Amino acid sequence: MLNEQCKALAQAVDNLQVTQTELGRIARRSDDQRQRDLIAQRRILGIEVAKVSETASALLEQVGDPVLLADYRRLFSAMRTMTAAHQANWSAVRVGERGGEYMRSAREAAEVFIQLMEWIRATIADIAKR
């Protein structure tokens, strides 16, 4: 059971990372379609984040380690907070206004995102060894 949940979470994390990478690629564009694509990709990001959240929570609750669950919730909350702040400050309409500031904000949000993904991958590996 845990092995299947680990695989499902690994797949959800991979999908989320692909979505995040595509979001960054779109943000660096300057064409007329960028704004619409950015809005659509942010919606997909929300869906993929929800999938990771559901899958990770289910796995960690099954494992029954309250420290792991607390660490996950702390990292996930930090990622959601940073993402929400970034998206609130940089609506798709504003992305082109101050490119340097936008990219700095995007990098900061991505760093928190990467910390969470790395933690999840390491945790999956540890759980799989049990």
C-alpha cells in the first residue's frame, strides 16, 4: 500500500514540476499570447498543487509519523504562501511592467517550491526503504 502511495506522490510531484517549468517558460516570453497562457498555466498549477497536497497528506497520515507530517505541512504552507503572494503581486496583466522585479519574485517563489519538492522526494525515498 505505501509503495503505491509513494509512486502516486512521485508522479504528482513530477507533474507539478513540469507545470512549474512551463509556467516559467511562459513568463519569460514577450508575445501577445503570453498573458492568456500564463493565466491558463496558473490554473493548471493550482490543480497540480492540490493533487500533491492530497497525495502527500494521505501518504504521511498512513505512515503515522507526526514529525514528518508537521514538516510537510510547514513546507507546503510556505510554498502556498509564497506562491499566493507572488501571484497577487504579479497578475498576468502586470508581468511585463517591471521584468526584473517580476523575475526576482518568481525566483524566490521557485526556491520555496524547489525546497518542498526536494523534501518530498527525499521523504518518499526514506519511506520506500521501510
